[in-house]
Amino acid sequence: MGVVLSHAMPPSETPATMTSPQPESTPKEFGVEQMLNLPNVLTFLRLLMIPVYVGLFATPTAGRALAAAGVFCLAAFTDLLDGHIARQRAQVTSIGRLFDPIADKCLVTAGLVLLVQFQRVEAWLAIALIVRELAVTGVRAAAASRGLVMAAGVLGKYKVVLQITAIMLLTLEGAVSLPDFIPFTLHQAGIAALYAALAFSLLSAGQYLRDVRNDLCRRGIG
């Protein structure tokens, strides 16, 4: 039986190449070392800083608001840092791709909800921003299920910067006073940044939906 099989082999397939490949015990993306690489650790730290921010800002005295703004700023900085390190060190993993946008959305949502609670942001504005994030996340997940992964566009990055800036300014409202020669307050600056963030949110969402539709049409996927 073994002789018959050996003559049935094509010339390019020797017994060495016919041996079954060794199974990988753990995919690289989900290995312990890869899961706990520096970019992912920074992402997990950002998630852990969210309840710290909420706990500090829940009672928005001047001192606690300053501390909350510092925590929020540090969390936002880890968002910039983890992506840069992951690309530079080739440490992009499935865990990171999953949790990084989740951490970002949780951070921004926590800030918006608290600002609505303290009547620094109108509820409709916060709801519009949050619903946009949920809608795009749903479309992104549906596209990924069909093998389409779309990177964040420039408009989306502007949106994130504006959201973080607005939440920082509104968190500091009442805790920091601007010099008299500045013709606006922290509240006015924060609200303006949030309206700009909403505009970029809608523009980037439309661009993303268009890009997904066009790419799916090119692939013949409906």
C-alpha cells in the first residue's frame, strides 16, 4: 500500500513535504506575549483610567476637575501613543484592533455623559455624537465580517481630536479662568469644538459609508 502511494506522488512532493504541518498552539494575535505587548497594555490602561476619570469628575470641585482633566488627557495621550508604537514595532494585533476603538469610544462616551449630567452639554448633542459612533461601529463590524477592513480617514481623526479637546475644556470649566483679554470662555470654546466634532463626525461617517459601499461593489459583494 505504501509503495502505491509513493508512486502516486507528484515529483515535487517528497515525503518530507507531505508531512502534515505542525499545528500552532496559539495564534500570534492571541498569544500571551502578543496580547500583553506595550501597545495593548496602553490600551488596557486607557480602559482602566475611565472609571478613575468618572470617579474624580463625579463631584466636579475645582481640584477634582483639574485631576479629572489630567487623567482624561493622559488617557487620550495613550490613544496616540499605542497606535504609533504598534505600527513602529510591527505589534499590531487582533486584540489591539478590537479594544483600541472600544477604549476610545468608552472614554469619549463617559465624558459626554458626565457633561450632560452637569448641564454643560445639551443632551441631543451628546446623543448625536454617541449614536454616530455606534452606527459606524456597526457598519465597520458588518464590513469586517465580509473581509473588508477600512482604516480611519483623516476626517475621523480630526473628529477625535476635536472631541477630546472639547471634553477637556468643558471638564475644566469652573476650575480654570481664562485671562480677560481672551474674548470667550472655556464653555464657549468647548461647545464650539463639540459642534465642529459633530460636523466632522457626520462628514467622516458619510465618507466611510461611501467607501465601504464602493469597495463592496467592486468586489461584487452585496
